[in-house]
Amino acid sequence: MKILNSEITPYSSYINRRKFIKNTLLTSLAISFSKPLFSKHSESPSTYNKFLEENDNLNTYHEITNYNNFYEFGTSKSDPAKYSQSFKPLPWQLAVEGLVEKPKIFDLESLLKGITIEDRVYRLRCVEAWSMVIPWQGFSLSKLIEKVKPLSSAKYIQFETVYRPEEMPGQKKLFNEIRGILPWPYVEGLRMDEAMHPLTILSTGMYGHNLLNQNGAPLRLVVPWKYGFKSIKSIVKIRFMDKEPNTTWSDVNPYEYAFYSNVNPQVDHKRWTQATERRIGEFYRRPTLMFNGYEEVAELYKGMDLKKYF
Ligand code: MTE
């Protein structure tokens, strides 16, 4: 049985396809209340479902879209759903700059031309020790990287979220102001081999529905083996660099947040354990898996001291 319409659906053709969206959503919701995810995929296993365990149930659409971190819209988990309604995700442009042969400003539609959107069910593990299982739609970031032809000097990529204080109330509070939260725009980064890894995706939707504003519409990163804050939302800029880029959370608090931020049950957060997590919708805590269970990425870090480079 399929959870999603697993036909390969180009972005442009599922925009506004209300019937598809509704049917998929209802099917997904119905299934998420019934059997565990693992068995759901036994008839048409998608590439990465082998990483899901038998007790990994999909979170509901309601959970995924109402319990969010998106500080541009406020600091409480319910703020993004409440305060992102007047954000305009379309039209959208993505600027690609820095150490590439072909810097370019893409319209979203032209960026996605020729790229097929795939279904990928991944866990998202937040640094606050909760997690969800989310049926994303997206494509490997490597497809975009190949389009712009990075120079050999490009070793890292920095990502930047849109800055629109008039639509994002959290951005009106400047850093260092009394109630200020973060410096804007939010930035994140990956090493080039992490960015090229086939598990790293740019997501445009989930549950067969275009991304809602609170989840990072219209385009966000998903890096399933890293803590959730690496999965930057509403991206407008991608910059190829020769040095490790600044990232928002390590700029604010380098003692607690470092560049790599790989999910690692053996390295605790300075203020709490990372050995266990609570799946949203469940009451008990489960053990956290190394690299969030995506062990095939271990080779990217061979020989590195992951306690030092946490
Ligand atoms: N991206 C931006 N621009 N701003 C944010 O505050 N929060 C991060 C990440 N991406 C955040 C962001 C954090 S801490 C997490 S856990 C995930 O988004 C949450 O994604 P979700 O709300 O879709 O579950």
C-alpha cells in the first residue's frame, strides 16, 4: 500500500491540484492512524524507507503543521502556524552565488524544470529532543549543485532564509534588543560532501501538499542525520564558499551549537541529554540513534573526532 501518490510529480503539476492534494492527504491521514509505517511500504519500498523502524509511525499532517520551530514567526511551537498566514511564498526566487561557474537567480519554476519531485519519508530530530516522521516531497540538493557547476575551490555552502520583517513578525525584533531573538537573516551551512549526499534534499512539499508557510514554503532544506535547526526554511540564497560559513545558532551560542550538529546520542547538549527523544504524539521516550539512524553517512566523518566537531 502506498502512503503517497508515488507517481513522480513535477512541482508545477501539483501546484493547485486540489483533488490530488485532498485524496493524498486523506489517504495519508487514514493510514497514519492505522498500520505502522514500515509495513505500509512493503509493497513499494522507496529508497530510504529501510531506515525507518517498525515502530516509526508517520506523524499526522496536523502535528507536522502545528508544532513548528520557525523563529521568524515567533518562539513558541504554535506561533508559526498562527503568524505565518500573510507570508507570500510565491512568486519566489533563489539566488545562487559565490564559487560557481554559473551564478544565477532562478525563478522557482525554472529551477524545478526537469527536476522530478520524489517522496522521501525521513525522521526530523530536533535538538530539543523531540522528533517526528515526515513524508517529505523534494529532490536531492545535488541536482541543483550540478546545474551551477561549483569551482574546485568551493568546499562549503551557506544557505540564507528570506528577510521580510513586514511579513515575518519575529524579524522585527532585532538581535540584542530586549526581546530580540536571533540575528537575521537566518543562515545555515553544509560541507560540500554533505550537501552532495543523496539523503540531503530540498523540499517543496509534504503529504502531497505544497509546503505550508510554517514548514518553510516554498523551499527548505532537509538534512535527516543532523539536528533540525540545520534544515533551514524559506531559502532565498545559496552561496558557495571556500571556508566554513557562519551559521545562525553557532553565531549566537558557539558553546552549545557547532557547525556539524550531527545527531549523536553520545554527545549531550550542554543543558540536556541527547541520548533519548520523544516522538511527537507519543508519551514515552525512545533511544536516539547515531546519525538519527542514517548510518550510511558515517563515512563522511571517518577519522573525525565527533565529540570535538559536534
Ligand atoms: N529555519 C529558519 N529560517 N528559522 C528557524 O527558526 N528552525 C529550525 C529549522 N529551520 C528554523 C529553521 C529548527 S530549530 C527546526 S527543529 C526545524 O526547522 C523545524 O522544522 P519544522 O517546523 O518543519 O518541523
